[in-house]
Amino acid sequence: MRWRKGTLALIMALALLGSSPAAAAGGAYFFGFERGLRGWERDHQIDCEQDPEPCTFNWRIVRSTEQAKGGATSLKATLDGTNDDGTIWLERRFDIRGRTTVEVSFWLWSETEADINTWPVVAYIGRQNPEHETDFTIVGQTDRKAGWSRYTVTRTVSGRNVWVAFGFGATWESERTYFLDSVRVTT
């Protein structure tokens, strides 16, 4: 009977691990979006500048098979920069213990290469849920090359949990679409 209880406990623990939103290996979590957002939430912020709030702000982040860094699915992120402003991102909370160095890396796909009119690629690691584009660190620019580019940020935080977020912002009055994939968070 003891063997059965131990086996049942092991099977239940493995089932819970397999259903967790991220596969952990030594404090590393990988997200490929093959099976949904896996705990990531979509968010956005816009400064309406001279327009009265709420101003028009069209954006979306959806799963897509049009481009993928790994596997067959990525996230298609579209932002209408008509207001010459706005930031969209994905965010997720992770549990930590005490003082911890956290690194997030992710891939962004740009259709073209450009020397001008690039948009900021942003990321966040911190104790609070990011709510404003000013919470983010610019970790690079879109359109530096056609295809996939990797972006990374590292920060040391203390506490019981940490928020991680990544995305991009608008700096030109046009609509743009980029793809996001292969996110790795290391604690």
C-alpha cells in the first residue's frame, strides 16, 4: 500500500508540473506560445498628448502561425501609432525568494531593415505590475535587420515575486506589426 501511495503522489506531482504555465529547469522558464499565452497577459498604455482621453488606440496581440522563431506559433502584435505614441506588451508574475537576479530574453521579428523610423523594443523586470510605458527600459529598436532579433535585459530584485514584461512602442504615425516568440526567463 505504501508503494501505491508514493507512486500516486509522484504521478500527481508530475501531472501538476506538466500543467504548470512554464516548464522550469533550474530556474529557467521557456515560452514558445504553441499552446496559448501560458500565463502571460496582454497590456498597453497610451499618452493621448493633446487629444481628450480616452483617445483612439488600436492594438492587438494574438497567436499566429504566420512567423515563428521556434515551433509553428508566435505572437502577432499590431500597434496603430496614429497618436504618435503607445506601447503594448505582455506581462507575467513569477515567484522568487529573496534577492534574485532575473534575466528575460525574447525574439522580435521585423519585416524590413531600416536606418530611420525604428520603434523602441522594451522590457521590464520589477516588483510592481508595469502600467505605464515609462516603467519600461528600451532594450533595442525594431527594424535593425529583417527577420528575427534577440533582445535581453537583466536586473536584480528582492522580494517574493517579480513582474516581467516585454513588447514595443510607437514613435511614428503608422500601424506596424511585429512577431514575438521564444521568451526565456531565468531566475
